[in-house]
Amino acid sequence: MILQSRLIKIITASILMTIILLSAETGVIKGQIFDKKTGEPVVGANIIVKGTYKGAASDSEGNFYISGLQPGDYDLKINMMGYKIKLFTGIKVTADSTINLNIQMETTTLAFGQEVVVVGKKPLFEPELTSSLQRISSSSIENSIAKSIDDLLEKQPGVVKVDNEIHIRGGRADENLYIIDGVSIKDPLSGKNYGVFLSPDVIEELEVITGGFNAEYGQAMSGIIDVKTKEGGQKYKGSVSLKTDHLGMEKVENFNTDAIEMSLGGPEPISNKLLPLADINIPGSLTFFGNAYMYLSDTYLPHSEKLKPALEKYEPFALRQENNWSGLFKLTWKHRSTKISGILKRSLQINQGYFQSIANTRTYFPYAYMKMLDNYNTITWEGIRSNIKLTHSFNEKTFIEANLGRVFINVHSAVQGKYFNEYNITNDIEPIQYLVDYPDGDITVWTRDGFYDTGDANNWHDHYSETWILEPELTSQITHRHRLKAGIKAKFTDMQVINIDDPWLKGANNSFGGSWDIYRVNPAAGAFYIQDKIVYEGMIINMGIRLDYMILGDIATKLITNHDYAPHLSPEFRKDFKKNTFSILGRRGKAHLSPRLGISHPLTDNDVLFFSYGHFSQRPNYQYIYAGLNKTRLGASPLLGNPDLNPSTTVAYEIGIRHKFSEDQVINITAFYKDLFDYATSEQLTIKGVSGQKQPFMYFNMDYARSRGLEVYMQRRFSRYFSVRLNGTYSMVTGKSSSPNEALQKVAVNKEKSLGENFMSWDVPLRISADFNFITPRNKILKFMNVIPLPKDFGCHIHWEISSGKRYTPMIDLELEKYAETPYTELSPAWQRWDVKFTKGFSINNITFDIFCQFENILNAKIARRINPVTGEAYEPGDPIPRSWTDDLTDLPPTDPSRYREPRNIILGVKLHF
């Protein structure tokens, strides 16, 4: 018994000693919470140490006490119904230390979570995120080297730009959704983001979600780009900026680029100044923000003398080869718990499509028309968005957000503003060449060289879509742990398409040309969704479900009831179509259910593990549904739509870890896997009584792809003035085909479509980038190594990236001209690029201005876009080339000027702030 008693005493003493030692190695955060206005203690406030399981609640005196914190930097979040959330960042806890905080909470009339007050630096470590998300603030955007939103996207992990198209985590270019102030901007015909052109300087915050997005987001399988634009404040602020690259020096090559931008925001003058003079006072505050942006350039490629836009009133805006204009006006009224914004955005782009594609037509630089670019199409891209956005808090727990808007998109492509019946046939008649056939001496006369000399380009295209949008969304903090969000999205579209190829071949039977398609439809689409954010101490669960639907236009109904309307559709097809769709108000529709789940929880005080799983779908682009369906005869268009297409779907998984070295250094490592299936692809039909040459093609859900990869993101703030960000992505994208029209394209060159799984043409296995930012303060002199003084208000921004080259199909036998059986197996050489920007600020009274010099591709790297399959690089004089490139005098020489991306460009500018 004595031995047992001594043993118990020894164990007890050991446990007590261990507790004492452990407690000596940890720290404490304690404090008291008061109401800022009344000074009364706030009882029951919830205090969470973000990224850990540790937290507390304030007692009857407003006191709280959190112990057992390992040494490190912590973010403390205090929330209480009826008060603004308060976030203290960078609280440094050392061994055996006690941090004492005196916290004052501000009341709010808005619902819980709508207002957050940050005390300290912007946190780099976000443990509550259950998905891969990058937030880019307006200050970061201002310091970056970017002309458009896509330039900002290209710098993010998991994002690549191939052939001027953005691909996120291996998805196709039309799988991304752009949202501006709550309204999605997407052309329903092609899935392209026409009308999204927006100056980076007008963005208040940009969110890029590349995986695990919640149920509120739909009609995207790869990425969400959510843009919040700036709005006016209680003081007048504005800016004017000028940029140019033609510097008056002949030795410095330029693209003849100019950009002008103006912004102004503040209190709306009529309600704030004039009406009070007449004793009329509008409750609340009314502010405005306006922005106008012009970007003109002749680009680095050959260009026409004059472009002819769709309408005569747009001719003053067609000054160069690339003409980009945008305007934004926002009027915001705030009163108590209500905020209403009226937003009008308009963009106009006039060019020849060197860097954009129309639907599935990816011509880009029209090399064959280089001798007569004036007779190639001028494309007018017009986007108009107007919407009213309402935010209203019913009480401290519940609020509603609603958008009512209209999105109008028009794309018009024509030669010199002509109507299709005014086109002249295109001809290649020069030069005249005489070929002598030895030894017979026969002479053959050639009048072609592959470049067109007279006539007009062979396409006339016009399509518009007008979409009305209604999107109410209700959010409620139903309990302390559960935050529910539910919403409805409804879209009603009026769309018209006219596409005519070779219009000079028009003839009888209502033919408008060699190939043509004309239709007008009124489809509808929308979604219902609900999601729950469940919050525990340090652990977040996001779970939700979304139901997307689409209701087809009346063409789909005619397909079922009228055999003559679409004679190529069999009775079995019509029967299956009825079975696969539901009927509503006399129309046919389809629906798809998508579950979502995301989890984030701490492993240690500095490590957070996150995981997400979800189904992400998007309805087929309307061109895949309606193309050619109103034809009464076959052969007018070889590619037909399919109204029985299902939505394409991605099943995606991701798992990652976020580690915080300190308040100023974090790293994210994420692994992802995506199955993408039910892609639309063209397959040839077999119709009795129709010759093989006229057998049409039709879209079916028969393609698939897989994407997997690893992303690493690291950010380090060395001081308030110097920071570094590193991104790295290793990925692999394989699938059945790289284009919905691949089968049709293979038939055109007498090849068969691959049946196996191949690399996609946009696959970029490895990409690494780094951004270095250095800014000196405006009113303080810094010294380099405490010796050399640095200029005030000076900035240096460097972007570097290295990337795998472009995929291509190699030629394995030059003599036999034999290509590898599997396409896109090889990569062109890797490339790297440097961009540098210097800024210097000056102040005169209350006016400040910045002078900057921007070097894009400063080392003039030659980045290949079009690959010679023999060498694996862009063609250079003297390189071996396939015989098929030279065995016919009509073959174009391989010196296409667009075979490389943009060379070095130097831009000078000044920006005035007032």
C-alpha cells in the first residue's frame, strides 16, 4: 500500500509538472468587449482564434480568456448579432505571454456578417476558405501589368492562356463564368465572354475561384471570375490616365498603342447640393461613380488601312486595328439597412478578330488574306449591361440580395459593312507563274500563290442575344452555427443568329449561300439552390445542392410534331427526346442536380486542411442545340444542332493544406482531380436515301476529358514595402478531342477522329511565375542597407514566368510525311518572359500624379504559337518543313507573322489623382 501510494504521488507530480511546463510554453489572449457607443459590456460575443479549435464567449462583464496558444501570429475574430464583425490580425503570442485586448464593438443596422472591420494588416492566411480562391484588391490591380481582366487571370495558379483563350484547371475556354456586380456576362450562343471588356482600374475586388465553388455558382465547370466594381464615396475623387508606346524614337518599335481613362466618383450633386436649396431632402446618401476607357492599337501584326464597323455611328470609334471602348456608370443609394445600386455598363470592340474567336470559328490572324486585309471582315463586338441591385436587411440575422437586369450582346462580322448579297467572290489570281515540265517541255500556267488578291472574305455573320435576369437570394444566420443561403436564378433570352458562308453561291430553294444558318429562338434557363455554412471553433463546412434547368425554344417542339421541319431526325430520336425531357407550358425542358461539399479544419495552430467535392454542370451552348435545325433540305449546312443534348458535367475533387509560417508568410498546396464528361462533339449521321457526301454531322454528348494537377502558392511580405508571390502549377489534361467540331475537321482533311484518350491542345504541364513588388512610402525616406537613400513614392513591379511550350503532333517521317498516330504528344520548347513596371509619384497641393514606364516582354522572348511539326518550334528561314507545305504553289509560305506571340513593347504613361 505504501509503495502504491508513493507511485500515485509520483505520477500525479509528473502530470502536474508536465502541465506546468506545457503551460509555460504557451500564451494567453484575454480581454474585455464593450459597446463603442454606450460603453456597456457586450455579453455573449463569440471569440474565435481563426484556424484553430480555440475560442471563448464574453461573460456578463464582457470578459473573455483563451489559453493554450502556441507561440505564433494569430487572427482573432469577434462577432455578435447586431454588431459589425471585428477582425484583429497579426496578434503575436510568445511563450508564457498574456495579450490583453480592449475591444470596442460598433453597432450596425445590417444583417450579421455584412460588415467586417479589420484591425491590422490584411490577413494572408484565410483558414475559413473551403475552396481554391484568390482575392485581388484594387491596390494590387493598380500595381500590376495588365490591360484587361484576362491579363490578371493569367497570373493566377491553375490558369493558363493558350491561343488567346483562358483555361482554368484544364477546362475548355467556355467553362468559365464572368460575373460583374452580381450579373453573369456570357454569350448564350457560344459560351464566350463577349461584353466583359472592362478596365482593370475600375475593379474594387476580383475573386478567382478555381475549385470547390458553392451552390450559388452555376453554369461553369472550371472557374468563377467574380468582379466587384468601384462605387462613389462621401468625397469627390477622380483620376485621369494616359498611356502610349510610340515614343518619337524610330529605333524603338511600337504597336501604335494609346490608352486614355477617366474616373470620377463622390456624392451625387443634384440630391446633395441642388435639392436641399429647394427644401427637398432625400433620406440616406446618394453617390455615383463613372469610368470611361479607350484602348487603341495597331498590334504587332499587319493590319488594314480602315475598318468598317456594323453601324455608321460607330465609324468614329474604328481608329486602329484594335479599338476597345468601355463605359461604366453606377448610382448607389444607402439608407439604414437598405442599399440600391443602378448600374449601366457598355463596351464596344471593333477589330478583325486577331485575338478573339466567333463561336467555334478560330481564325485569329487571317494569313491567306494578308494582301487584302481591307477586304477581310470587320467584327463589331457590343455588350450592354444594365441592372438594379438591391441589398436589404430585415433584421440582424437575415438579409436579401436581388438583381434585376438586362444583358445585350451583339456580334457582327462583315466585309466593309456590306450586306451578304453585296459580296464579290474571292479570287487568288496573282502572280502568274509558268512551270515547264521536263523533258516533255509542257508548260503549265499557274495564277495562284495561296494569298487572295480580289473579292471579299467568304463569311457574313450576325447574332444578338437579349437576356433578362432575375436573381433574388436570401441569407439568414438561423443559429449561431448555421448560415443558410437560398436563391433563385431565372433567365429569359431572345436570340437571333444569321451565318452565311460563300454568299455568292446563293441560288434557289431559299439558299443564301454555299452554307448558311438562320434562326431566332426564345429559350429560358435558371436554377434553384440552397447551401449551409456550418461554423465550429476553427472548422467550416459548406454544403449545398443546386438544380439547373433549361427550357428550349419552340423549335424543339416543332421537331417532335412536324416531320418535315427536320427530316433528318428519326422517329426513334423523337421518341427518346420526349422521354428525356419534361413538358412545361407547351415547351420541352431538361434539369440537372449538382451536390457540393467543402470542409476546412485545422491540423495545428498554423496548418489548415481543406477538401472539396462537387458536381459542376453547364447547359450546352445554344449553337450546339439550334444550329441548322430549321433546314428543310440537307447539305445547306453540314453541322446540325441537337435539342436532346444533356448538360456537360464536371465531377471535381480537391484537397489542400494552408500553412502559416508567420503573419507575413503563407503557403498553399492543393491537389485536384476532375472528370469532365458529356462534352458536345460532332458525329456524322447515316440517313437512308442521302449520299455519303451529304451525310450531315450532328452534336452528341460523346466526349470526355480528365484533368489532374498540383498547385503551389506562396506569399511573403518582407516589410510594408516589399513583397513576393510565387505560383507553381503542374497538371495534365487528356481527353477524346480538343474541339467539338474535330470530327468534321478530320473529314475535311481525310483523317479519322482519334478513338483513344489524348492530350488536349491547351495542355500546359508546368508553369511557374513570380511577382516582386517594391514600393517606398510617400512621406518617408528609406535607405538601402541603411546607407543609400531611396526616392519617395517609388515603385518597382516585376513579373516573371516560365512555362512549358505549346502541344503539337510531331512528324515522325519527313520523307513519307508521316505524323505520329496519337495527336499532341510533344511540347515545343519551354519559354520564359519578364515584365517590369516602374512608377514615381509626385504631389502638388492636393493633387498627386504618377509617372510610369512599363516593359512588356522586356527581353523580347520569342514565344511560339504556330508549330512546325518537323522541328517542334515556330518556323525560321532554313528550317525543314513538311513536303505538303511546298508541293503546291497554292500553299502559303510558313512565315505567318502570328506564329509568335507579342514581342517587346515599351509603354510610358501618367496618371493624375484628384
